[in-house]
Amino acid sequence: MNMFETVRAVMDANGTSDPEEILLSDGVKVFQLPMSGLRGIYKVLHGIPMVFVDSGLDERHRRFVLAHELAHHLFHRGMNRVFLERCTFLKTDCYEREAELFAACLLCPYPEEHIFEGETVSDLSHRAGFPEDVARLYLREYRRRYISRRYKAT
């Protein structure tokens, strides 16, 4: 299953693409508070999953951060990234990239409505509201799943 299919399954199961609604319906507590150096964090404390989001973010960035943290809740529950980075040799970048890709796909689940021929990564990034490196991941996933299928079918 590719990330677009995964996102659509999450949307179908929850009846929405709103990351905050999905988090809340799954029992995750969402808190907004001023944060320095972080935009958001997913944590399970005493068995209660929680997301903390920087209260200084605009709505677009807040939705992206919530979608990113939702990915950690769905895919990386029980993982302590800080411990893994500081106390092991395990690289955690792959988990962050997966969360970024999930967030982009959740916010733009139908690429044919968001990707336009001839536009740049920067154009997509600005219009969709996520960073350029995430726009590149999104485009790569789109090409892997949709473009390659089209050529295989012919």
C-alpha cells in the first residue's frame, strides 16, 4: 500500500481528513502552548497519547504539524525518538520523513487536484502549505505510484 492509499484508508475510517478530528476521535489529547524550538511533539504519558502544538503557528502550519504528529501516533507509537537519537546508533530520519509524507498526503490526498504541469516544487510548496523538502517527497510518491503505473499499463 502506498502513502496515498494509506491516507485514504485513514480518511475513510474516520470520515474526515482533518488531523485534529482524527487525533481527538482516537483519544489523543491535543494541547496548544508556546514552544521554543519545536513546532509539535507526540508523547504518551501514563498511557495517554498527547500532542503538543506550538500556539504561535498559523492555521496552515498548525494543520501540517497536527498531521505530522498524527502519523507518529499511527505508525510510531511507543517509539522514543529522542532516546533513539541520543543513546543508540539508530537513525530516526526515516520516521520523520514518513511522518512528513503522511502529513502532505493527508492535506493533499488527491494529487491530481494539487499537482499542475509545468509548476515548480516551490509553487506546490507555497500553494499546499508545506516545506519544499516535503513537496519533493510528495511529488516523488506521486511519481512512484501514479506515473510508473501509467507506463506499466500501456
